[in-house]
Amino acid sequence: MATAKKPAAAVKKPAAKKPAAKAAPAKKAAPAKKAAAAKPAAKKVAAKAAPAAKKAAPAKKAAPAAKKVAVKSATPRKPNAAFMKAMTPSAVLAAVVGAAPLPRTEVTKKVWEYIKKFKLQNEANKRMIDADEKLKAVFGGKKQVSMFEMTKLISDHLK
């Protein structure tokens, strides 16, 4: 540190006497002042010991700290059976995805394929779907629905 050292007389200040009720905080503050006075002497000792400490520091850094490693299970993740169960679409939904029984995930994929194929996604707000005649019947007569509402409306057409 490149700070100028203050003379010893400037560091030590006479402690002001306080009433007896506040004497306890003054006693706690006194050791801190003594430690502050001892700092210049400690800095000299630390400055001499610093080169030796710097040489020892790389040895400490060489030892890697033990880290906790998350253990992954050996079994692969299984899909939820409720999503994989084949469901029959209603006649209205069958016009969009087909009449064959499909899992919910496949029904959603086919609806999105239909939307992308006919460019029914709103250009200004991609979360909104503009329904054509087939989708309007699936959406309960609504001209425009959000993609989140769409999944709810589609589930009403699956048995």
C-alpha cells in the first residue's frame, strides 16, 4: 500500500471519559484502538513475511478442492403413460389430424403441422392462432385463440 504513515502521536487520541452507564461500550472500543495502533508495526512484519507467503501460496492452490458431483441415475427417463395413450379424435378434430387414434403429443404435433402448412399463425403476435373453417369448428367458433388456449380446446375433442 502506498499510504503515508502518520506519526504515532497522531494515531493515539486520548479517550474521552463517559458516564458509568456508557462505560461498557467504551471498553469494547478501546481494544480496537489498540489494534489500530499496532497495525503499523504489524504491517512491517507482514511486509517482511510476504515474500515467503507468496512462495507458499502456489502450493496451496495446487491442491484441488473436493467438489460434490451429481450422480445421474442409470435408468433412462420413461414417458408418462397418460400422454402416450392413444385417443380417438372427434369428427371435427379428425378433419384436421385424421381419424386414427393418436397420443395427445402426436395430436398436438399434427395440429401445429396444419397451422404451419396453411400459415395460420398471426404474423404480429406468434402466440395467436388465426382459425380457418376447420379449426374454427375445433376452437368452438372462435376466430382467434392463443396457443395455450388451443391445447385446452383440442383436449375437449379427444376421447
